[in-house]
Amino acid sequence: SHLGADAMAVIGLYSPLAKLVDASIAVFLGGTQILCGRFLGKNEVENTQQAFSLDIVVTSCFSGLLMVLCLAAPGTIAGALGGSGEIRNDLSMYLLGMSFGIPCQMIGSQLSAFLQLERQEKRTYTGIAVMVVLNVGLDLLLVPALGFLGLGLATSVSNLAFCAIQIYFFLTDKATIRFRFRSARLKHLKEILHLGLPGALVQGCLMIRGLVLNQILLNFCAPYGLPAFSAVNAFGCLYCAVYLGMGSATRL
């Protein structure tokens, strides 16, 4: 009620960047899962440890770069995503809020997949539940006070909580696979990228489609075309959950 249809328009303009994040997650996660599955099948625990550590290091570096870019040039990125006028200003504020949560989102997604290998799926479900409740609660608290900045910050804080719940297990003695910076071996990076890139093609195509459709809707279906399209896309996430789950199970 505070942001109206502009909120869905801003989320719609942000969606291509969200697809870039999803594509990056798919590359690193998909490639590492397949590679670690091969290593575990051969009982090569050390190679599994190396691939997992490399995945976390590379994901951290890439997500950190995206965060810095969003913090340093939110207006430029908002313009590149198609924002103009007041919508560009709103999108810039939303990008500032969302930027802090990008590393947590990407790292948390990697960790949740490895929790399956550790038979700790309940921890992932707990993290998701906390994330959803916290996101809704913070939206109610921050949006009236901070507007689009608060909308982005609510998501970032909820991603931080989700990531923290995942990380905690890997710091305990119960974890078979643990992160060790010195264990990361670049020799596995080429194969991770080779195995993971096919899984990211869909997200990459959706990113390009989003950029094109957003411009069409802004130019020919203003002011409610983009908000309506964003709402439909949000509902479509229900379908995404099916094929993402099937893909993860197949890789494992």
C-alpha cells in the first residue's frame, strides 16, 4: 500500500539482474555438485574437499564483485536495466538495499546443496522458513520508513539469516565436508565451469528475454504492463521449484 504498482515495476526491472545471479549460482553449484558426486563415488574425499572449498571461494569473489558494483554505481545499473525518471531513482535505492544480500544468497544456495550430501535437509527447510518470515516482517517494518531501500534491505537481511543457518553446520564437528581456504585448488575450476555452464543457459536466456520484454512493456503498456508481468513472473516461481528440485536430485 505504501509503494503501489511501482514496487512491482521496480522488481520487474531488477529481474534480469536476478537472473544473472541465478545463472551464476547454476554454474558454480551445478558444476561442483556433479564433480563432487564423481569424487564421492570414487571415495576421493580430498578432491571433494578441494572442489567444495574452491566453489565457496569463487562464489564469494564473484558475488562480492556484484555487490561492490551495485553499491558503487546503482544509478548506472538501474539505467542499464531500463529504468528512467522516477523509476530509475526507485530502482537505484532498491539495488542499494539488495546489494548486501547478493553474497549471502549465492553462498547460501551453494551450502544448501551440500547439506543434502550431509543429510541435513531439515536445516535448509528451517533456513527457508526463517528467511520467509523474516523477509515479510522486515518488509512491514522497513518499507514504510525507508521505501524501496527498505524493500531491498529486508530481502538482504533475510538472505543473511538463511546463509548463517547453513554455515553453522559446516563449522561443527559433524560436517564431513568443510571449507578450508588452503584446500581450494584452481585445477578443478575449468571442469566446474564446463559442467555447470549448460545448466545456466536457461537463466541466461531468461535474463536477455527479461531485458527485451521490460522495454516493450515500458514503451507500449505503461503504466501497468510491467507491474502485471512482474506479478505473473513471481507466481511462476512455483513452477521453477519443480525443475530445480529435479535437477538437483539428478546431479546428486
